[in-house]
Amino acid sequence: MVLSNLKLMLQGKSKSPKPSLPNTSELSDAHELTDDLSSNILEAHNFAAPTMESTKITHLYRETSSATRHLRLYARFLASLQGLRRRDPIARREVLRVNFPIRVVIKYGTDIRLSEASTLRFLAKTTSIPVPKIYCAFEHKGTNFIMMEYMKGETIRDVWNELSPAIRTELLQQLKGHFEELRNIPHPRPGTICALDGGPLIDRRIVDDEFGPFANEKDFNNFLRCGINEIDNNLSNFDQYYFGQDISVWGPGSRS
């Protein structure tokens, strides 16, 4: 049958199986397994939910100030032009570098987090780390905008191979000092895993959406493994069904 052939193919024990229709019992088993896995995936998503109360804070900055009104209008105008060029008025994440009439960087889109502006303002106030000055951070019709100072320079990645050992050492020492300053910032809520403002976390290496905050490290670790030790073991049932064994025990060279 189709499922049996798939199992053999994944084990590397099948040649070219002839297609055949699954019988009723196989379809029933497959549907039941799929439903169980879907239920577990939905349940695992819940582990990103907060396990503590978030701090209520706004990340808007000078969003109604008359001093930045011209900047906000300018940012919206440029975003509209970009939308016309793309023939899509809705942007998820765009970055514009503007040289005239002022040199600024404008980040805008539905996926832009205004908390980035709050973080940069906090670092400028409490550390010596050079960060762009924030001119304004606002929202307009579902799109977030951050307008900041344009800092001219080259990235270390682009020039690293051209630098002398002495300059590389100097740069690494500067970076070390920056990280030491970051690590010395007092925790806003000791013992918890949260953002600087006590709210949700953002890390695009993990997920694109916010997650947490978490009351303790245990809750955070549970989120990282999607609560795999908390939900029932249907994932092992999946391995057993399709591979004939629990693939979590596979080691180097053990696949056949």
C-alpha cells in the first residue's frame, strides 16, 4: 500500500514501488495520526504565551509633536511613493536611506517593531554605545514608522579582510566593551525572561512573532522545546509508524 511503500522508501529498503490506493483502514489510521499531530502542534504554539503579566508601555515617540510633524509627513510620503513603485501599498518591512533634504533612515511596515526605537533611545541614555538618534516613532493606518539618524560608515563584515591585525584587535576590544555595558544593565524584573520594558520578547532567529514574557527560566526553556516533554508522545508514534522505529535514537551511521 502507499503508506507501507512510503515507510520502506524512508528506510531505504524499497526500489520503485508501483502506486496503489490505500485501503480504508490505512486512511483511517493516517487521518487519526494527522489529527493528533495537528492538535499537538496547536498545543505547542501555546507555549509562546506569557506566563507572567506584561508591563503596559507605549513605544510611540513624538508621534503628535508639532516639531516632528514635517518628518512624519515626509516619511508617509516616501512610503506612498515606494508603494506605487511596487504596486503594493502595504509593506511588511522596508528600509529607506534618504540623503535629501536631511540624511535619515526610515524603517516602516507592518512588521516593524516600535520597541526598536525605545531600545535605541534607552541605550543612548544609559550607555556609551554609539547608536542612531531616534527622531520619531509612530503608527499610521496599521503601518509602523521609525525615523532615525543615518550613521555613515562601513560594516565590519565588508572590511574585515582588509584590516591589519592591530586594527582587528582594537575593534574586538571595542565590541567587548559594548557587550560588557549591555550585560551590566540592571534586569528590569530579576528572575524573569522578558524584554527591557518587561514585555514580550522578539528574536527572529526563533519565531517572527512576539513570545513571552516568562515568569522564570523553566517556562522559557519549555517554550524553546515547544513543551515537548509536557505533551503526549504522538511524535514518537509518528516515527514508529513511518520509520519503523523511534528516530530520536538514531546516531551517526545508524540510518539504513
